[in-house]
Amino acid sequence: MAGIGFELRKLLRKDSYFGLLRAYGYAGIISSGPWVLSILVIMALGFLSLGLLPDQSRHVTQFLVSVTYIVAASLVLSGLAQLIFTRFVADRLFEKKDASILPNLIGLLTLVNVTAAGLGLVILITLFDGTTLLYRVEMFVGFVLLTNIWCITVFVTGMKAYRQVLWAFVFGYGVTFVLGMALRGYNLEGLLGGFVVGQGVLFYTLLFLVLRYYPGDRMFAFDLRRADQTYRSLIFTGLFYNLGIWADKFLFWYNPATSEHVIGPLRASPIYDFPIFLAYLSIVPGMAVFLIRMETDFAERYDAFYGAVRGGDTLAHIEQRLDRMVDTVRQGIYDIFKIQGITVVSLLLVGPALINWLGFSPYYVPLFNIDIVAVGMQVLFMAILNVLFYLDKLRLALVLCLFFFVANVLLTLLSQYLGAIFYGYGFALSLMLSSLAGLAVLDREFQSLTYQTFMLQRQG
């Protein structure tokens, strides 16, 4: 995403508050847009449908839960391909082989479609007895579409055409909202149908942008299968990261003491779901800083350091550039702490009033508070992983993601055993421990980076 970050920095150079707000506004929406927009639109559809059709609350709940499961399942599945394809694209751009990107994207999406379709059919046929055929078809199409969207999103958000990317998301989710409202009278199938059609519009809009900015030299390719052009550890890194994000949710959904049946095999946790998804809206400020500072400033210092190494510069100049790169990481982490910390404190203060205004019980407030802290820690964890990816420490990133997943599972189970007052602490503590471990790893790696650059072969 450094490419789009460099474009946004042009707005910062205008030396005006408006330019500053525009830059960080674009950065926040682009970096967290798909996730935040999906939460906002789905929640808006749910609340407005309940307000207009109060007797259809059961269908609205089924819609919200169904979409949540589609998002979760598609993120976990696409996690197998997201990072490995992102690294593949970055390497091809570095080699000036832009024409190979589109064919390999088509190849990747073909594999993803076949896998998602096969998995989706098996699950819907075997586990969704008692639901309507239309509902199952919508769930199937939605799952396949979102799996494709997550794969293409990690690429298009790095394009320099940030305005077009932003408007693509606004248009796609706008269609989702309008159709959902228009079809809400058809109960669950109408709401879900509007969501699926809107996601289809979003996917094809994003695909059009890729076709426009990265025309290919052939129709289809799958160079990802070649060991010399991929880093296989990234497959499991993406998988464990996404499993870590969703592990606590699934544990609460399928614990009979904390959940209830909704539709088919799908369950929901009324006490756990709303606070965590509302807390995710607070991720925007931290993600904006992440994009501007970590993806842009750090990328610039990184290029300067390795440019000096490749150019045979003096050791003194190389170490000077290393110091600047380390300082940039420290400053970026500090800025994330500062901005996300201000956001957390602000929401802690207004949280009770916000929960009350939305019409929910004040018992949600403690869980909402710990979830806000956890989401802030997630931004920090992402920044640490980002630096490790740049430094080619892919196995260390894999270990951290595996540790995060295992810690979230074990600590969430412990929180459920200890009782309701500890709900949410499993997710928060797992992210805190993973972030602290990541910071220790970064400190060690930077201390030996010059030696490793000259003396050790690349590992991945």
C-alpha cells in the first residue's frame, strides 16, 4: 500500500489543515474502508429495518448473523491467498513486470472461485437443512463473492488511483444499502439479496479498475505455483492471522452458555457480538496513521537503506540510513499509540451515552470498553507484522500469527470459564501479548540487521 501512501503525502505537502484532513481522511477510509463500511451498512440496514418493520425482528437478526458468517468464512479462506499474492504483486512491480499481474490475478481468482464454490456447496447442502433454496443460493453466491473481494481488495488498495478506489467502495456499499432497503419487505431473502447484489457490483467495479490500470500480456497465468516466485509461509501467516481475529467470536457463538440458535447451523452471541463490532469502528484513526506513517514513511526509509546497500555505499552511510529507518518505525508506533490512544480514551468517556443512545443495555459498556482497547492493540500488531514483511522476516511473522491464534483460543476459553466479567479479555490479552512479543522481535532484528543484510542469505 506504499504506492497509494505516496500519493496521499502530496496532500500533506500543501501545508494546510484541509490538505491534512483530506490525506488522513482518505487514508482512514482506504485502509479500513472495506471492513468499516461493511459494518456501517449492515448495521444501518438492520436498525432501519427494525424501525420500519418491527414485527420482522427475527428476519433482521437472521440477516445480520448470516452476513457476519459470510464475512468471517470468506476472510479465513481468502487469508490463504491474500498475503502470498500481495507479495507476488510487490515483487513483479519491483521487477517492472506489471503486465504479469492481471493474468495471475485471474488465475488466483479462478482457484479461489473453485475452492470457495466447492466448500460452500458442501456446507450448504449438508448443514443448512430446513432453510429455503433462495436463502442457500444467496449464501453461496455471497460467500464466493466476498472471498473474491477480499483477494482483490488487498491489491486495489495499493493502486495510486485512490479516489477511484474510494468511490468504488462508496458505490458498491451504496448499492448494497439501497437494494437492501428496497427489498426489506421480502424478509430475510430480500435483505440478503440486496447485500449479495451490492457486493457483486463492488467486485466488478474493483475488477474494472484493475483491468484499466494494469492491462495484461495474456489472459491467464498462475505463476504462484512456482516456488521461486512465492513465499509459501505467507499462506499460513494469512490463515492464522484471520483465524486469530475470529477465534474468540466462534468460541462465543458455539458455547451454549453464551449463544443462541439463529438459523440453520448458525448461532450468535447477543452479549458478545454487538460490542466488538461496534468497537471496530474505532479502528479508522489508527489505520490512517498506519497507512501514512508505516506504509509510506517506513517504505521510503526502507528503500533508502537497501538502495545504499545495493549501491555499495559506505558503511557509515548505510548505518545512518538504518538509524533513520529504525527511528521511523519508532515514530510510527508512537503515533499509532497516540492517535489510537486518544480515540480509545474518547470512546471510553462517551461509551455509556453511546450504548444508551443506540438502545442497548448498560451491561454492554464494560465489554465495549475492553473491546476498544483490543482493537487499538490490533492496529499496533498489524504495524509490527508490516515491518516484518518488509524485512523479509516471514517465518517470524508466521510464528507471531500462530501465537496470536493459540493465545486467543486459550485465553478466550479461560475468560468463559471465569465468567461474564472477564468476557473480551481473551481477545485483548492475546493481542497485547502478541504485540509485546512482536516489539521484542523487532528490536532484536534491527540490532542485527546490518550483519544479516551482508552475511546471511535471504530466508522466507
